[in-house]
Amino acid sequence: MTVDGEVTVSETGRPPSHGPSILAAVKDGLLVQDDDELKVWDPLAGEVTARLPGPLPAATHGNLVAWCKQGCPKLHVTDVATGEDLVVSAGDSFRFEEPYEGAFSPDGTLLAVPVVTSPGTHLEGHRHRVGLVDTRAGTARLVEGSDLADDYPAMAWSPSGEWLFFSAGAGRIMAYRPAAEEAIVLPIRAPASFIDMAVG
């Protein structure tokens, strides 16, 4: 339906789940969380076109879905059109966290996701940080100097893909250039937490 109320496609049925949670969209349809899996549902055909054996989506880009199983032992980046699946392991100093917040760069080559630093490493203090996945190489690294909000770890890329912005908690925003040594704190302080983020 358009914003003016014009129906462009007639109803073809409801998404296949007990309590449907439509979380995102890919080129081939809507991403639906259903029990312990994710389904790509084509609303035009009224059918499921792909299934992912994990319920936790981090981000989408085109037909790519970044997702995890419970506990997030590894991060998957799957092309739901072709079935090609990239499996990414965390680094020695951090582990992936069960994600609902993540962000692909505009060209899809980088993926920012929440990570948790491992106990006993040189990283002290704030445990939630930003991990950066290279989707071409299949590797993940920690964004040095990053602090990520515990409550709403919002993050977004600039349209050029040159900057990643993310909520550092307590109304702070940090920024990171992929070629830089570490993230920086921006001279901005909001009076409340950010629950989402978009960059124009």
C-alpha cells in the first residue's frame, strides 16, 4: 500500500510463523523470525524461499543476511538467493554477541557488529565493543578504542562508507574510519540514550 492508501499488491496470506516477527527485508522478500530459525518469505508468491537455522539476525544488505545461532559461536553471512554461506570466527580477545544490531557498509564489504571482550585480556573496563567483519576475507577484528552502549548498541555507516558511527552509551557517539587506528568520541552529548541511528 502506498502512503496515499492505494493498494498495489493484494493480500497473499500471512507470513508462516506462530507469532510472526518481521525483522527486516532482503531483495527476495521479508525476513521473518520463527521459533529457532529465520525464513525469507516472498509476499508476492506467498511462500518461503529460504531458511536459515538460527533465529538472530544482525543486519541485511541486498540478499545478504548476517545471523547467528543461539550463543553466537560463529557469525554467518548468507546469500539467501544462492545459499552461499560465509562463516566467520571471532578473534582471541573477543566473542560475538547474540545480535539484533549490526550494520553493513553501503557496498556490503564490511559489517559492524556488537562484540564482547574476553575476560583476562588487556582490554579492561567497558566490555561491549564494536567488531568489524571483512566479508571478502571472512575475518573479524576488534575496533580499537570503541565503547558500545549496553542498552541500545545502535550503529550506522555514512552513505560514502568512509565512517561508521555508533552509540557509546550515556548519550555519547563515537566514529571510526576503517583505515584508522582507533575510534574517536565526537563532541556531541545527547540528554538520553540513542535507540536507533541513521546517517544522511
